[in-house]
Amino acid sequence: MRHPLILAISLSVAVCDIGSPRLARSQAQASAAPAIERRPVLVELFTSEGCSSCPPADTLLQKLVEQQPVPGAEIIALEEHVDYWNHDGWFDPFSSVDWTARQQDYVSLVKKDVYTPEMVVDGESQFLGSDPRQAFAEIEKAASGVRTEVAITPSGADAKAPRFNISVGKLDPSVAADNAEVWLAVTEDGLRSSVKAGENSGRTLTHVATLRSLRKIGIANANATPSSFTGSTEVKLNSHWNHENLHVTVFVQKKKTRQILGAASVKING
């Protein structure tokens, strides 16, 4: 499988803080202005601990989540570690062949090779994952679109397998031409690795919203009102995960075009 490195990234862009002039102005304006509605935007980062170009993208994703710098956008992240770097000297402990397959589904739409780091915003725009300016622009654009309401409500107190009620609001009737799949993800914040080999040997890498599990829980009905989907689901938690740092994220995604129609996220022990 081909996985070209993106080597032509200057240090200033690769580790660019979200304190760049445009972003700083936007943050200042946002803090001075009255509170505005924030619309959920799903930001996926395909990354690997074996890729030397990935740590700046990991840092960018952390800043997007922690600072929420885009006016009008509630950034919900999925950091997905692919497995095709594992043969280059370091086995990424958070990698999965399933996350690689998810990335392949995306790149097949644009007929390109897979690469890391790659960022995908709302399932539609794909670009270099360490580019803060494009990330800001694509998130801002996505937040301006129409969103389908998604709600997640805890309904069970079992610490090992909490239960949640899920509801998805009315869909645009045009969605009927493409199945709207409802997905549930579990992510974990605060993961870190001291890398002993490979391109990042000697570095300590930190992560946010690392994808732990992902499964489809149903299909939303574009012809149904007022809710296109309602259901209750149990979320089984691995004992090795830090339950204090876990989030449940639910998103609705078109099967063919991969467009994200709506999303929501809650902290499991929040």
C-alpha cells in the first residue's frame, strides 16, 4: 500500500499555533461578541505514531478541540490511527486496520492514494492534516451548513457498560437516495506514547479523541418525522481504557457520499 510522506511542510506551518493572526483575531472577536450558536462539525484525523509528519497534525487537532477557535463551530474530533506504518519500525498501539479501511473509503471518492496525516472535515473535504489555515477554513465552511440534530442521553449507570438513548432529528427528504447511517464512536483523551523506534524514535507523543471503537447502530429514515432515528444502545468499555477520559460520539453519515449530516458528543463520566 502506498503511503507518501508529506515532507514539504515548513516548521512554522507544521507546528503553527492557532494563535496565527487570523485565528487570534477570530478568537478575540468571538470572546467580545455575544454568545452564538455552535453547530457540531466532525473533524477526523488519520495519523500514525510511525509517521514523522504526523505529530504537528496531532498537535493541531488538540488545539482545535481544546481552544474551539472557529466561531459558530463545535469541533468534535476523531483521531484515527492507521496501521500501514506499523512495519516501519514502530507498532502504533492505537492503530487499527478498521481505521485504515475507513480512510480508504474516503480517498476512493477523490481517487487518491492514502497518506498521513490526513484531515477530513464533515466527511467532505480532505487535506493535509497539519495545515491550520485550511482546517480553519473548512471547519468554518462546514459550520455554516444545515445540520441534523443529534441527541445523546445517558440511560444507565453501569460503569462497565453504560447505556445511552440516541435520537436523530428530521432529515432532508433528499437523503432518501443515500442511506443515512448512524454511527457510535468511543474516544479517549490523554493518551501518550514514548516512541522507541521508527521515524519518531525518542519522542513522547500525546493524543486527543483517540478512536477506541466504532460501530454502526442503525439507519435513519429520511421519511420519518419528527425523529428519523431513535434507539437505546449499550456501550461496552474496555478495562484498559481510562474511563474518566472517554467520550461517546454519535454521527449520521451518508453511505455513498460520506457526508456527515449531524453529530453530537458527551463525556461518559461527565
